[in-house]
Amino acid sequence: MSKNRTGGLVFSTEQGRMCPGCREPVSECRCAAVARSAGDGVVRLRRETKGRKGRGVTLITGVPLDDKELAALAKTLKARCGTGGTVRDGVIEIQGDQRDLLMPLLQAKGWTVKRAGG
């Protein structure tokens, strides 16, 4: 058995890799799952250029999914738009102004979707 600097177990022959934070197996880690507030139940689409040297991105906030499902949704939306993007802190970023294309796709999932900002 190997121990990290704080004395926590990092590998077990029975369980495999262990999370140093919660000391559970990595597959059952509780500390990696970020708990987000439920919000008001509205998915918001907004366009933003701040900090991107004038290049616009579409931000999708308020999606009631966990991290893995959010990444899968982002992948399908990026493929549908034909652009790149990422997921950061529970917010999906799609390159370009894609609000008109994304709104019906998100409404088809059964969510209330609003345009935010300008």
C-alpha cells in the first residue's frame, strides 16, 4: 500500500485507486461530484464576448444535469452547430452566436429556455 503526503490511502488491492479527498474508491468518489444549486428551472442562452478578444460565444446556463450528462449534451450541441466549445463550471460554451439554433434543440428536451442579455 502506498500513502500520499497527508497519510491517506491512494491504492488498495481490493478497491483499486482511492480518492485522497474522501478516501473512497475513485468510482464511488463523493468529493468529485460538484453540487450545483437547482436554480429557478430556466435554461438561459446568452452571447458573450468578454475576455475573448471580441470573439463571441454562446453561454448556456441553468441546465439541470450532472457533469457527465452536461458534457454529453455539450458534445451533441457542438456537433449540431458544427463548432467547438467546452464546459466550464456547469456552463456550456459554444463558439459563435448559436442562440437561434440552440433554442429549439433545448426546448425539445423539455426545458424552459429564455434568451438572456442582448
